[in-house]
Amino acid sequence: MSKLKVSALKDLTGAHGFMLAGGGITASTTLTVSNIVVNGEIKTQSTYFVPPVGGHSGKALKSTGSSYEWSGVSASGGIRSMQSWTNNGTWYRPTGVTTIIVTVVGAGGGGSGFCESGGAGGMSERVIDVTNVSSVNVTCGNPGGGTSYSGCGGNGNTSSFGSYCNASGGIGANCSQNRCGGYGGNGSGGNLNVYGGGGNGHGSYWGFGNHTGGTSFIGGSQPCSHNQNNYAYNHQSHAAWGAGGNGTRHGSRGAGGRNGCVIVQEFYG
């Protein structure tokens, strides 16, 4: 059998600039090869080349910014848990949690007589990196109390999540101005800050008007009554956190607002 030995193969036409010499292939333009069968290992410095797959079962291809590598996929990513408070307390970071979304709602203001109702607490929501945070103080504002005809309902108090974000309470009915509903509190420090809803003002004779307290980010206030004395006051716990207290008919007592609250959604890294 004859053998032909050459030191190099070269494209003499120069059309593609191809040369095979010394065990290496050189191409001045794009080299297109079809039906390659590899019996061995391919090594490359190209940033577009997939690294060897052997020994990396169940892993995903990850960019390092300059090349690619196989990386383990976490089965624990996403939301882990949620905690909530309606009274003061402390948040402690669960193991593995790196990010939280905090929602803070201020307390509602109290209602008054003749339909005037309290304003709702404001709301603040913030995304926080807690990788290096172990605990945070939680404050839930106390609500304003209800009062009778011509009285000033109590103001709701501020809720907060440490120094990260807070939400002020709603104003009591008949306080900022005579015979007016209370206005809502506001959030601050968050990625999203929202006013609470305002309460209704002075109603018609004998209190046959709308008594409804201000609506908070969580929900609405207590039930109303056409002619039952102290109806909203007797059911003042039947309202969403942070809602303003309902007003009442003439001669009865308005409902108090509702406590503020803090909600923390916890996420794995």
C-alpha cells in the first residue's frame, strides 16, 4: 500500500484561506465542517463552547460572565414562608432566607356620632435584602377609640418594620374639622407607599346616612345600622386590620378603628 505524506494541506485558490499543518487547522474565515465524529475529548477556549457534560447530571449551564460552567440547581428557591403581626413583636430571619417583602399597615382612626367615621391607616411595602440581618423590631399601631355625637374619635397610631418602612395611622372622625370624617394615614420608606381611605362625614337627620369608615389596604370597616344603638361599636372587631372605625346614628357611640399590622413574606436565595 502506498502512502502519501505531506507537510501541509492548503487552499491554493485562497478563496477560503484554509490550511492543515502540524496537526492544527487554520481558517481565516468561518470554517464549516459536516458530520464530525469525535473519539476523544474536545478542548477549546471559545466562550461559546459548551463544557464537557460528564459527571454533571442534573446541573444547569451557568454563565460566569466570561465563560460557561455547570452549576447545581437549588430545589429550595422561591418563597419559603410568611409571618404576620397585629401586636408588637420581633422578626427573626429563618435559615436560608435572603430576601423578604414587608407590608406595613397603620392603625385606623375612631368613629364618632351622627355618621362621622375614622380614616384608615396608610400602607408601605418594601423589598429588603436580609442576608446580613438577623432580627428586626416590629411595631403594630394601636387604633383610635370611637366616641359619641360631636366627640373627636381617637387617632390611629403608626406601624413600622424597624427603620426600614412605616405607615401612619388614620385620623379620628370629627377631629381635623367639625362634622368631617377622618382622613387616611400614609406609608413611607417603602418601594410602594399608599394612603389609607378617608371616612365619611356628617349624615342626615338621626344618622340615616352612610357611616362607613375608611378602607385600609387590607379591607373595610365594621357593619352599619339604620337605627340600632352602638351597633358598629358592639361589632368593632369585625373589620380588616387598619380600617377606620364606623360612625353611628345620633345618640350612639362610633366604633374604634382596627389595629395596624405587619406582614413579612420570606424568600430563599
